[in-house]
Amino acid sequence: MLLHTAQRLFDGRHWYADAWLELAGDRVADWGNGVPPDGEIVGEHVCVMPALIDAHCHVAGSAEPVTPVQIADPYEPQRGCLALLHEAGVGAIRDLGNHPEMITNLTRLPDTAPVLIRSAGAVLDEPPAQVAHCRLVTDAEQVRQAVRVAAEEGASWVKTFANLRPELVAAAVQAADRFGLRVAHRPGRTDALTAARLGVDTVEHLALCAPPRNRQSPAHRPAAEVLRDWAEPGVLENLAGTLAELAERRVRLVPLVLATRRAAVLDDAVGEPRLERLLNIAPIHRHLIDMRGAGLNLGRRFARNYLGYEHLRGKARSTVEQGWTTLLAALRDAYEAGVVLLPGSDAVGISLVPGYALHEELGLWDRAGIPRDAILRAATGQAAALLGIAGPKGRDPWTAGVLAVRKDPTVATNLPGVFADVRFLVPPTTTAAVEQRRTPLERAQ
Ligand SMILES: [Zn+2]
């Protein structure tokens, strides 16, 4: 048997000091602390923990398509996205909205970086279409049909989108139950509280959970406007009831606060240090790179016309910042109310680099005052339970892979920095990944 030892080991739920991890082939056989079992010690580490899980991302699902003439390999964006996730220590993702063909075809890419994918396929919405990868429905029967098709295509989630009325979200919950899928909801015409009462499994985007002025939030309402709503008096008081009910009903919340910030504040989007890494995945980022330094003034008009960025000056800017501060306070409130929080990045959105954006999201949770231990559990054990990959009672917390970490993430000052420097000791259980990406039809053969 091969053994790794670590000053600290985390298994997604518990911490161990002076710990060991025993491998049988490319699987974790056992782990514990104290005297290790017989075997050859092949690595000694500061910290060993399960790979990170991104509970909300889109494999190369950027709004901006890649022009085919730019690249020789039609799958380069997807490959690039998976490679970045792997590099950043992310071993599993929930892909919440994508072309269903993409997930199916990934199984046929032998050199794809191993990432375990749970997918929602196309998002379910009422007209008008707001994203390219959507399935439009107008009544409950069409909802049932769409969910059945998604199940046949290999989806394990349904994403109910911004225009769906409550009765159609209810139909989606029922159909998902029947076909063995789960439901992720993006608040809009059906708000977070209503969706929770209808029985969805997760609510996405904390920023959309308490729009005090306009509850019927359209999908592409500018993020700066959404943040300004959070600067209104009484927002946190109004949100308290929703949070209490999410906690009581065990509806998980995927806050996506970094994604909100990057969509609202152009300076932050342009300031992302890894923008170059997105060029082969979502080439539109070339324009953000051109805006660095003096280019920012020239670029503001492009950013407004094509990316929806408002030019934030004076009061408009300070109100957005005030709303941002309140949003982080709401994140802390959600934690304290007992809501199960799951980290997601919404990469590849604008200025959201796969993997690294998840690290930044975790850093913001840290800044919001959520305890480190809770952040780390959310990004590993709790997310694995959500994806259904942790086995009964979380007994197999290593399915997404095992990471060696050079600093103790419970005490290191810069959490994103800690995760930017990890490596996989054990890759994700790729047989599970391949199995997942096959359609039920293929599985039956
Ligand atoms: Zn998303």
C-alpha cells in the first residue's frame, strides 16, 4: 500500500492532525491519524483534503461564441475550461446551463482533464429566450416533456430560469421528482421564497433573493442596478424571513457573490489578473484586456453597449459599494440563519476564470465573516453531497479527487492564494465522470 502523510488532513467533514491517507491503486482505501498502517510513504504534506467542487459553473458557456475560424480544435473552449478547473484543484462541478450536446460529446474527448460533471443541460424558461441554451415552455405539459427529454439526455439537474411562473416551477419540481432529477432555481418571476416553498433543491444568486423594489427581476437586469437595491434601507430585515425558510426547508443557497461583483463593476472585471487565460475559451475578454490602464476610458462605451456595464461615478458608484457591503452582510446572515451554502463561480461568465473564480468566491465568504471551517466543508463535503457523489452518509468524500495543499487553509491569511497553489494527489474518480456523461441510453447498452 502507498501512503501519504500530512500535518493536517480534512475529509470534507472532520480534521485530523498527524494524519495519513492510504491508497489502493488510484482510490483512497482509508485515512486516519496517529501511527499509519504498514506501507510505503510516498509523500509528506502540510495539508491533504478533498478536491474543490464548483456548485455552479458552465463549461465554456460564455455568452460570446467562439468564431470557428479562430481555432483549429472545435472543443478548445471546453478543453481549456476543464484544464483550468483541474489546474485550480476543482475535481467536480455542477454545470447549470449549457448545450446538452456539449456534455454528451465530452465523453468522447479522451484527453479531457478529469472533472466530474453533473449537468442541467438547457435551462427551462418561458419566452422570450434570454440565453442561447434554453428550452422554452408555455404550459405544465411542455415542462414535463422538457424534463423527460433532459433526463434522457443524461442531465441530473433541471434549472428553472427567470421568466418561469410559479405554476411552471411547480410542474418542473414534480416532473424532476418523477424522472429522478433535482431542481436549481434562478429567482425572477418566481422569487426565492416562492421557489423554496414549491420544493426546489437549490436557489442560485443571493443578489436576486431580495429585490425590494422589483421582485419580477428579468434575467439580464444590470448587476449594478441589482446591487443598488441592496443599498436601500431595511433589505436585511426583509431578507430574514426568506433565509429562515430556506434553512428550515433545507433548500441550499448558491450565493455567487463574485459573479455579481464582476458583472457590476467594470474596473474589477478589467482588473482580473488571469484574463489572458480566458482568451482561448471566451475571446471577448480580449476587449477587457485592451481596457487595462488608459484604455479603460475608451472602453467604457463598448462595455456599456455590449456587456451591460454602467459607467459608475459619484453617487452611483458609492451606492453600488454600499449595496455590495450589504450583500456580504446578507451572506453572513444566511450562514448564521443556518442556510446550507454552496460555493459556485458562474465561470465562464465575464471575467470569471474557471477554478480561480471559485477560489475568489471562497475568499469573499471569508471576508464576509463565515468561519474557515464552514467554508471548507461547503466547498467539499457539502457540495459532494449535493452532487450525490459522496456515497451514503458521506463515506466516500474523495470522489472528486485528493489535493495536496502547501499551507493550512484554516489559518493562512490569503485563502485564494492557498488554493492557487494546490496539486492533485489522486484525480477525480473518472469512471464516475465518464458514467455521468453518458446518456441513460448509452448506460443501458
Ligand atoms: Zn450561471
